[in-house]
Amino acid sequence: MAEKGVQLEREAISCPVCLDLLKDPVTILCGHSYCMNCIKSHWDKEDEKKTYSCPQCRQSFTPRPVLVKSTMLAFLVEELKKTGLQAAPADHCYAGPEDVACDVCTGRKRKALNSCLVCLASYCEKHLQPHHDVPPLKKHKLVEPYKKLQENICSRHDEVMKMFCRTDQQCICYLCSVDEHKGHDTVSAAAERTERQRELEGSRHNIQQRIQDREEDVKLLQQEVEAINGSADKAVEHSEKIFTQLIRLMEERRSDVKQQVRSQQETEVSRVKELQEKLEQEITELKRKDAELKKLSHTEDHNQFLHNYPSLSALSESPHPSSLNLCTLNYFEDVTAAVSELRDKLQDDLRETWTNISLTVTQVDVLLPHEPKTRADFLRNSHELTMDPNTGHVNLLLSEGNKKATVIRAEQFFLCHPDRFTDWWQVLSRESLTGRSYWEVEWKGGAIYIAVTYKSICREGRWNDAFLGCNEESWALRCDSCSYKLHHNKVQTRVSGPRSSRIGVYLDHSAGILSFYSVSETMTLLHRVQTTFTQPLYAGVRFSYYGDTAEFSEVK
């Protein structure tokens, strides 16, 4: 409270012009007090008008009042100086190089709080007070502090420029409008501002809409980044698992070959060693027999020789052939050759498969692709489709190799199938659609719905469950002789475009783009859907009247 009181005392004895403590204070006839030099300088500027006004209340005096020093105020100022209140206000109150300065302040100027478009002057909080207190000044237009107020003054006539010349696209004063701009298309600056303000609001609306669209695009791109990262992570993870399985399989086969070779090696070596031992036993027996016969041959006693000869000379039959017929095999070299052949085949297969894998990886679109521009571009994405008999309603007659369907009154004999539509005249393609695809449908009849859908769509039940275009799982373009409508999730959108009995459909599954075209001599875009597809899609056709036909036509 003490600080507030001190502040009030300071304001009470401060000069409204220089905002410092009064120096040689004087009080003029209206009761306001100023520094002697401040009020003199102010009135010196008004000498030409011979009318002198109070800077605060604007009260006029004629003739110029005589200034007399206020002894009482001078005494109070001196007393307050002794209390230490001489310090200047905080620096943040004063105008810096980038600020708009008060036009009334003398000496060090304070920051302007507002600029007046009538006075063409800027005022600090203190000097702005009369605009809040004095009735005539209250009508003035106050704006944010503006440095270039003098630009509102006509350099030719020294008048405020309140007119605008549309012919020359510049601000002018009233005298200009009847002088060099006479005959031009001139309006008040306020009227032109209103018109330009309307245009500005329109521009702002467009900009805000573009900002909103771009923010949505940024969100979509962020989702695309997340989807790319997620898909890449899954691909790497699955590839790692597959290659790990392949490596494990190769390790198992390597182990099997090694085990079989070692097992066969052990068997054959054992057989050879067994035969070798038998032969060595036979050799030992033969050597013993030879020694006995040698000893007998040296016997001198004829009778003893003749007595022992019969028992020693008889040789038993050898259980083994006189010579071994060993096969001239390369032993396990054939195994090496077989494994080498396997290696060569795997290398060839891997080389071919790797080329396909590499091409698949490099063809992944990491940015949303542009739609085809020319018919040749569309043809490069053409997809031949056929109708799946297992999905067609019993009143649909399929022909032309299941490319054409016609609604007939007689029910066809079809086997029961869980994919068949039972309540609505509809049929789906046999082929699923992923990546980029383009196909065309030739139609005749009252009303045909050309659609795409997830396979999970209901095959029976209410219209919003199984009707193509009336649920979250399907999108359908309704074509009749008068109009087009896009149907999705129970929402209908009117579509304008030239009538045609042939409709082209372009799908970019990964980019979430589905476009319908009117096809005649030229292709005209009817409607484009931008969304996110979460499953493979199937082309579909829905019929409304007996005799309606639709055909997946050949794209040329």
C-alpha cells in the first residue's frame, strides 16, 4: 500500500508532457499543471493559429495565457525530491528503436499505447487519457501503435487520405478526387476496405482450408510412414524366419549326409577288415602246412615219408577265391558329385528367385503414386476379370466365359455355396485385387452399381449388411440414364460427369485410391475415393431391374 501511495504522489506532481517531476511548475486556467518549458514549447507550436489549448483536456484559450510559477507545487516537488522519488520510471516504459514513441512526450519519450487515426498522432498511456475522458476525443479511431501515420496524409494537399481511387489503385484525399483523379472510379477508403476485407476473408478461408488439407495430408503421410515401417519390419522379420528355416534345413541335410557317409564308411571298413582277418588266418595256416611239408621232404626214412605223406599232402579247399575282384569304384566321390549338383541347382534357383525378390522390393511405393494420366498408362495396369459363379445370385445368368451377367426371371440351378448372394442381385469377381489394377464395365439397363468390396461382406440379410455400397466394406458407383451417385457406408454422394455405357475403374490398393471414369472417346474422371484399404478387394456388380446386364469388357 505504501508503494502504491508513493506512486500516486509521484503521478500527482508529474508533468503530463515530459512525464517527469514538474520543473518550474505552472497551472493553467483549466486547472492542469505542466513544466514551464513544456507548456511553452507546446504553445509555441500553436502560435500561428492564435489559439492555445491544454494538451490534456484540449480546452482552448485566447489570447495566450500568461504563465506564473506555482509556488505551492514547487514546494511539494522539492519536498518529494528529498524522499528519493526523483528516480526516473522503469526503462521498459520508454520507447526503444523498434517501438512507436509518444508524439506528446518531450525529452525522453515513452512507448505509445495507441495511435489515433484522426489526430494522426501516437500517445503513451498518460497522454492517451484525454481520448478516454473528453467526449469529442472519444469518437476518434484508436488503433495499435503505428509508426507510419504520416503516410495517411496527402503529400500534395496535406489532407487526410480518406478516399481510394480504384482506377489508379491508390489512396487519395478528397481534393485529389476532384482534381487529378476527377472522373476516376473513386470510393471511400472505408468502402474499399470493406470490399478488400471480404476478399481477404475469402483468401484466409482458402488458406485455412489448404492448411487443413495439408495437415490432413501430413497425417496421412505420417500414417504412410508408420505403415511402411511396420510392413518393412514384418517383411524383415518373416524373411529372417524363412532364411533361418532354410539354414536349419541345410544344416540338417548336411548332418544327414555326414552321418550316412560315416555310417556307410564304418560298415564297409568293417567288412573289409573282417575279410582281411580271414585271409590272414588262411595265410598263417598255409605257412604252417608249407613248413610241415618242407620238413617231410627232408625226411631220410622212406617208410616214415610214405607213412606221413598222405595226411600232409592233402590241402583243404580255400573258402575265398584265389584272387579278389575288387570293384573299381570311386568310393564316396559320387556323394561329393551329388552334393555339388545340389549346390549348383540351389545357386541357380537362388539367383533366379533373388532377382524376383529384388525387383519386388524395389517396386514398393514409399510415396503415394500419381494416378495414370493417359489411356496408355491405364492400359499398363489393366486387369482381366471374370465373374465368380459361386457368388452370383440365382437370377443372374452368366455368359461370355463368365465375363457377362444378365438379370433373368427364371432362377438358375446353382449348388449351395457360402459365398453366394441370396437376397440381392449381385456378383463378385473371381480374382482378388491388390496393387494397381484397372478394368472396365460395359452396362445396359435401368440402374447398375459398379463396386469393389472386401470378401468378408455379408451374403444375405438386410440391405445395409449385404448391399454393395451400403456398408463399411464396399464402395459402389450407381449408374443410370440420368445421374451418377457414389455409395459408401449408407452415404450417397452426387457425382457429375458425361453419361457413358462404359465405366473405367482404377484401383491403387496400397495408396488407398479408388477412381471411377466415364469412358468414351476420352476418359473423364467421375469420382475419386481416398481411403485406407485393409484387405484385398474384389470387383462387384449390383443390378436393379430384370434385363439389366453388365460385362467385364476387354480393355483396348
